[in-house]
Amino acid sequence: MSEIVPFSLNRYPEILELWRSDTGIGLTRSDEPEELARFLERNPGLSHLALTDEGAVAGTILAGHDGRRGFIYHLFVIPGYRGQGLGRRLVDKSLEGLTALGIEKVHIMVFGSNSGGRAFWKKRGFSERGEISLMSRGLAGNDTGKACGC
Ligand SMILES: CC(C)(COP(=O)(O)OP(=O)(O)OC[C@H]1O[C@@H](n2cnc3c(N)ncnc32)[C@H](O)[C@@H]1OP(=O)(O)O)[C@@H](O)C(=O)NCCC(=O)NCCS
């Protein structure tokens, strides 16, 4: 069974290569090491990696909260490890951490075109919020973030 360990930026090049391999993961400047370090520092203990038996990265999840709602980003499992419950284990681990902090609701942004991702989240008890439109604006000269689901 894959081991789940704290998310570590020591594995950044490997992680980035995995994220880049999948259109379900939208990457922006927030995925550069300095920005990720800030996210991890603000949200200790909520983000994780899964490892293969050989110690390679098999899965990722980033999770955090703003004191009110939880947010999950970049859930990813390598193709050879999919369908074995690893995505579920990563999500459950982050949800446990958020629950322990008193967070009562968590949001995930999924590309509308990512039917597999949407099916996964529905299995995990998430519902699509047809009554809400996500609206975004870039700050500090960034674009509107339209290239990314989050
Ligand atoms: C989505 C993803 C993380 C799922 O990981 P996984 O390890 O295969 O998922 P699990 O094996 O834990 O599956 C959990 C449940 O979701 C279901 N599920 C997983 N992927 C599914 C898919 N593509 N379509 C339908 N159901 C799916 C499983 O059948 C399982 O159902 P069960 O609880 O009834 O047994 C993985 O497919 C992935 O990395 N996809 C590419 C990146 C991505 O799109 N991430 C989501 C971004 S929002």
C-alpha cells in the first residue's frame, strides 16, 4: 500500500513534471516554489504526497483554508496507481486535517471538461453548485487566471 507523507518541496521537480502531464491540473504562477512554500507555511499538515514502493511520487494533494472554508488543489494520482483508492486516501487525509481545525465546508474547483475528476469528487460526497458562478480577478498585474481551474 502506498505510503502517504507530508507534501515536501524537496520533491518539487518531480511533482511539477507529474502536474504538467495532466490536463486536469491547471498550473499558474501560484505553482512556483516560492508561492507553494507560502501556501504550505500558511496551511501546515494539510497537504500530502503518496509514494510508490520505490519512493517515487505516486500522488499529490494540496489543501488549505482561509479560516472559514477549506480548499483543495492539485489532487493527482499517477496513471498506474489509479483506481486503487489512493485518490480517496489522499482526500480523506486532507479532509481529516481540515475537520480537526474546525473547518465545516470545503470547496474544490474542477474544470468542467474534466468528467473523470468530477465523477471522482461526486463519489467523495461533493456536489456541483449550479447556483453559484465562480468569478476571478488577477491582482498585481496578473491575468484573470482563466488558464487555471482555480
Ligand atoms: C481523479 C484522480 C485523482 C482519482 O484518483 P484514483 O486514485 O484513481 O481514485 P480512487 O481509486 O480513490 O477512486 C475513488 C472513487 O472514485 C471513482 N473514480 C475515480 N476516478 C474516476 C473516474 N475517472 N470516473 C469515474 N469514477 C472515478 C472510483 O471508481 C472510486 O469509486 P468507489 O468509491 O465507488 O470505489 C485521478 O484519476 C487523477 O489523478 N486524475 C488526473 C488529475 C485530476 O483530474 N485531478 C482532479 C483535479 S480537480
